[in-house]
Amino acid sequence: MEMWRQVFQYKESLFREGILDAQFTQLQQLQDESNPDFVAEVVSLFFEDSERLINDLTRALEQKCIDFKKVDAHVHQLKGSSSSVGAQKVKNACITFRNFCDEQNIEACFSCLQLVKQEYLLVKNKLETLLRMEQQILAAGGAIPMIE
């Protein structure tokens, strides 16, 4: 019961701090006995996508002649990926990033890239912790607490 309360409070804090949004709750509602690892699988795909896209973005911004259309395409993909798991702060950072791509503002794009990296590492750390806590509850035969 104590572990359940800790997970509930931890998850509540992620929503309160704006790290996760309602999309994450919808993901969790799609998980059931027939697909018990659904959320973990979607989240790990998000991690893979994000790391690849952040590397692509870093490379694209390091070019002598920056192709802002290419940068924008990567940011757009990252925004979609983060939206799909409810990684709200990453998604918001991507929205700002895309505006600076439109303006072809190199300095602002670089600082957005740093922000995106920072928000991504934060949500990755928090989601890994949350999934680990939930796994412990499931291993003990409990059910995962949901937040509406």
C-alpha cells in the first residue's frame, strides 16, 4: 500500500510540474492484461526516437550552411513523438524551437536545442523512475494507480 501511495504521489507531481500531460494518462488506459508492457514499450520507443532526433538536430545545427527546413523537420518529428507520450515540456520546447527555425535565428535555435536536451533528460529520468516503481508494484501482484 505504501509503494502504491508513493507511485500515486510521484505521478501526481509529474502532472503538477507540467512534465507529463493527459496524453500519458490515455496511454496508460490502453494498457491491459493482454498488453501489460504497452506503456513501457511506447516510452522506450520515445527514448530511441528522441535520442536519434536530438543527435540529428545537433548535427544539422553544426553545419556551416544550416538547412532550417531540415532542422524544422527534425523538431516537428520530436514534437510529435513527445506529444504521443505526454512529455509536455519537451513538446512545448519544440513549439518554441520551430518558431525560431521559421525566423532562421541561429542563436535562439542553439539555446532551444539545449532546452530540448535538458527537458528530454528530465522526462527520461522521471519516466524511468516511474516505470521502475510501477514494475515493483506489478511484481508484488498489485495494480498501477491511475490519475484522472
